[in-house]
Amino acid sequence: MDATAAKQRRGFKMSLANVKTLQELLSFLNNFDGDFQEAGIDTTSLPTFGGDEPESTLGIFSWDEKYLLVPASGNGFKLVAREIEEE
């Protein structure tokens, strides 16, 4: 990894640490111009923002109390509303 790539990797990790909400994470990821793997980011270990962990996290990258972060059609990510279970 050259010096520029190493600097970008550190900057990405520091910026990711500043993300405080699921909506900010969505924006951050969709505006990231690069390769997550090359930047040293494990998209399977992104921060979560409250709410119970879904029963299955297959295809779910993060969540909060109301939404799940999932892959969008094509590239990027999108938020989908959590299903609310009737009691």
C-alpha cells in the first residue's frame, strides 16, 4: 500500500468513527469513493445504533430501532423499515 492509500485508509476509519446515526452511516457509505476492502473496512462489522439485533443478519449491515441498512439494487446501500411485530 502506498503512502496515499495508507493516508486515505486512516482518514476513512477516522471518519467512520465520527458517524453517530444510521442515516449518517448510509450517507457516508454511499458517498465513499473507493473500495471498502482496499480501505481496510470490514462492512460486516459496521457500527449499529440501537434496537434489537435482527434474528438473522444475513444481508443486513447495520441497524437502529426503526431501520435496517441493506444493499441497494446495483451499488450502494439503502434503509428499509423494520417489520413491526403485532403482539
